[in-house]
Amino acid sequence: MHAELVGRDLSRRLHAAEAALDHALIEVATLAAALPEARMRAGVSGATGQAAFEDLAACLSALTQARGRLGGGHRTLAALARRMGLETLAAGPMDKPEDRPPMDGSNGVRNMVNQR
């Protein structure tokens, strides 16, 4: 029972970290997308803010890499949970691309436009 409690706590923390990274990606992407319009509305040269735009692009890249690494950690922890007999913790709250077929029956296709 102790291992299951520890596993549940780790699972909660993992999902919180995944959500935090997704929210960070959303915020940085939204900010980066707003820069060109802000420059045009302010009536300043195209070179204005270029360094900030490049820094935000690098930030997006780093967050994307971090998200992938966190996914790798998630897979490793899920495999460990399965080896420990904690399959319910390894499943997580939603299907994964490698599920055959995906649990939601979508064949892996998602309509992201209407999910905001």
C-alpha cells in the first residue's frame, strides 16, 4: 500500500509538471505571436524587438525539448509502475499515441481547433 501512495503522489506531481510546461508553451507562443503585430501597431522599424523575438523563439525551442524530456521521464516512470504492479498509476488520465487503438477511438487524430 505504501508504494501505491508514493506512486499516486509522483503521478500527481508528474501531471502537474506536464500541465505547467504546456501552459508555459502557450504563454510564450502567445507572446511571440503578439510581437510582430505590436511592432506594426507601434509603428516602429522591423529591426525593433528582433532580439526579443529571437530570445522567445529560443525559449519555445527549449520548452519544447523540456516537454519531450518530461515525456520520456513519464514513460520511464510508467514502466516502473507496471513492474511494481501499479498498472492503474501507469495508465494515466488519457490515451497515448502508442495505444493500439487509441482508447478514445480516434485513431490518433485530434481536432485541436475546438479543444481550447
